Amino acid sequence: GSKLPYMSSRHGNSEIWIANRDGSDAHNLTNSPADEGAPTWSPDGGKLAFTSDRTGSNQLYIITMAGTGLVHLPINQKVDRPTWSKLNFIAFTIETSSGHDIAIYDFNNPGVKILTDGVGSNESPAIAPNGRHIVFVTTRWGRKQLAIIDRTGQNIQKITDVGDNEHPTWQPFATK
């Protein structure tokens, strides 16, 4: 890709900016008094999802690359770390009464589905390139470990067990 979205506080509060990959043509995409962050591309590269505290706590929003068409997704809990799948859903960390869990917002069947069960703190989801699995950080076994869960919320598997482990990401499919 040739565009880079990022969070910048150059005017005081955190905003979503976008620039060419060489840093040129940087401009403020959100231009709001709220704090915004955690941008993630839509699969077609035409939109960004991001978090914003416009309502008082971090919520999930979508905006076009032109800075138009702002949409607030109807999620009634605090969210963070969104990541968008080519299967038309966004995975994110959601704050629940028991702590943090992994949830998805599915555009094909609109609504929020919480995938994890409130055991430990569950954060920083990353979606597999095929969209079938989500890796995330969890404290359900004590220290910060990585686990994988099906996008249906089934078959949770611990994949690390030594040290603290954070910030997982998947290798994309190889291009030819």
C-alpha cells in the first residue's frame, strides 16, 4: 500500500492522520476534539476503523480515506485494538464487567459477539489472513500468554507458556 494511517497528538489531542508512505501529504482524517487511536484498514483499503472517546469512552468508528462518511458502530462498552478481517468483521478488545474480552462486530450479521469467557484479561486480537482464527493475549493461565480461538468463539488453545508474550500478528498470505 501507499498510505499510512497513524495516531498523532501534534495539535494536542490524539487524532487519526494519514500520509503517503514517504511521509508527504500528511493530513488529519478525524479532526475532532476527542481522543482517537488504533486505526485499522478495511480489507479493500477504502476505509479505516478506529477508536474514539467522542461519547465519553472509547467506541468504534469507521471513516473513509477522504475523511467522510463517519459511522459509529453500536457497541455499548469501551473498546480498543480493532483489527478488520477480509471476511467482513472487526475483532477488538471490549471492556466487560469481568475485565477485558475479545469480541467481534460482524457486518454480515450486525451486532457484537463476545468470543472469550471473562477468564483473565483478554486483549490485542489479531485475525488470521483467512479470517478463521484470532490470536490474542490472555492472563487466564497467569502470565501474559498467547491463545488462539475460532472466530465462532470455540476451541481456545494456549500457544505460548514461557515468559510474558504480547502484540501478536499474523504473517499475510504470500503474494506471487
